[in-house]
Amino acid sequence: MATILVIDDDPSILRLIGVMLQRGGFQVELAGDGEDGLATAFRQPPDLVIADVMMPGLSGYQVCERLRADPRTAHVPIIILTARSQPVDQKTALEAGADLYLAKPITPDELARAVKELLSRPTDVSPPAATRILAARTISVFSLRGGVGVTSVAVNLAIALAQQYQDTVPLVDLSLSAGHAAIMLNLRPKQTIAHLLASRVDFETIEKHLLPHPSGVHLLAAPPVPPPPGAIPADAIERLLIALKPHYSYIVVDTHSSLDAVTMSVLNASDTILLIFSPEVLSVQTTLATRRTLQARGIAPEKVLVVLNQTMPKPGLPLKMIENVLKEPVRMMLPYESKQMQAVAMGQPLMLSHPALPLASAIRAMSSAVSVTKVT
């Protein structure tokens, strides 16, 4: 018996659709919002998903994107069932990954017919082969100002993605002057990116240099001593990221606080750039200048997401003032956490040592956001 997951924030509609499907001979799972629906789908992938569009939190379109981005549910047929019936709504739903767009109200026969038609469609891709439908999303964590928590964000984000998607996530430490990702993960690499780039840059060679961590993160470590200028060429970094992309769903890069050729090659190759800053005057001004510089160098503004990281217990500049300076809303904020310093010193990232803390929750929310962000 096929299992249908129905996601709708209206309890009466949710129950009605559930009854329709049960009478049609289907097993039904119900979810009252997008987050609950995704959690249900990832825990036990259904045979088909029916989702409303207008819901608090995640919309039906965002649910589609998240389901398509995850290897566990990339192959699952999706029906958008909504009262919105304009052509642009149908176009948006299909672009987000829906297989079928149906307008409310709908009769039980119409719904059952649509579900049976989708379930009977042959698929060219079996679920195991769907795990690499798309090349990996490369997410770079960056700031031109040191001391704002770039490495701790990169490490914890990589862990959050590995946990959320039950997948291996490479973490590439390109903070070449002071790479600390290995210390934060309590790893002792014998080979680093410097050793790798002295060899042929292909996936088999890269894989031998990736140091596994129990969290699911595989670290490509920075050398313990900063390499001479030009010792690590930008084109080699480009080849490295290209070689990794077909084999993973997500790649996280911890970048150096400069706009040298290596860093620019990474930022150009990234799908999302998390621009980290703290709520103090120099950091905000540096962030504003960085955004302008990246745009002048051809980086699409849509790729750059500013992230306010509260690195000190004191409040710092008011959010309204920060947004006025940046001329944009700050949609991602990470709260201060006193246990973060201890987590770094112990080599036990916060996502593992204190997963219930607000900072860990905020990083999980960030991982959800960056995993579906699209550049148009």
C-alpha cells in the first residue's frame, strides 16, 4: 500500500484530504507545516507528497526544493495542491520541483486519479542512483575581518549538513595562514592540502587526503605552517572543487581573510557565500565594503548572505543601525554562546557537544537555508 504524505496548515483541509486518500486505498501521513512535513519525509520517505503553498514558515515551494535537494526524497513525486490558480503559480511550483499542480477545490475522484497516475509513472532513476542527481553545492564561509568566527561557523555548518542529510560533507580548510579546522575537530592530519596539490588533483588522490571525522565531516586540512605566496595556485583549487562536486551533495569551504587569487577562485566557484560579521563598527563597515568589492569583481549579490555572529556577550550595535548601514535586512543571526570557547578548546564542536543550545539550533536553521538557496 502506497504511503502519501499530506502537508497543509489548515487542519480541516488536512483531515479532508486524508480521508479522501484513505478511502482511495492509500496509507496517509499528515503534517501541519513545512518543517514537520520535511522531518516526516526525511525520517521515512513516502511514496508521494501532497503540499499546500501558503503555509507559515516554509512555503510549499520551499518544501519542494528541500525534498528535491535531499538524496532520500529526490525521487519522490510531489503534487502542489493549492487555492492559488494563476499561471505564474503553476510555473513557480514546477520550477521548484513539483510533478503536478492541482487547484482547490478538488473532488475525491480527481485527487485519487492524479495520485494513481503519478505513482504509476515509470522512473529512469532508482532511489539509490538519485543520491547524486546534481553536483554538490559549494558553500564558502568568509570575512575580510578576522576574529568573527568564520572557522567555527564553517566547522559547525559542515556537521549540521552531514547530520541533516545523513551524508558525508567535505570541509576544505583554505584559511592557509592560520587553519584551525583540524584543531576544532580534534584531528591530527598527517597530510594537508599542500601535500595534495603536490600530486595529481583527481578524486582518487583527494579522497586519500580527506581525514574522516565521526560526525560525517571529512576534512581537507590546511598546512600547519603558512605556505609561501603562490605556493598554492588558484587554478589548482578550482580543479580541486570541480573534482569533488560530482561525488558529494555539499562542500563547505573555510576561507582566508583576504581577496587573493585563491580566495577569489573559491568565491567564484561557490553557490553560496556566507559573509560573517560581528555587531561592531569596524566589522559592519568591512562587510559593507566587502559586498561592494565582490560585486565589482563579478560575484552575483544573490550568492552572498550576510550572517551576524554575536561573538561577545555584550549586545553591540543595534540591529536596526546595522541594517541601515548595510542597506539590507540581516536574515541570519547566530546568538552568543559562552560554551563555544570551551567547545573549541576541547576539540568538541558545539553541534556535537551541546546540540540543544540556541547557537546549535541557529546553525541547523542556517544549514536548512543554504541547502535550498538558489542563484537566479
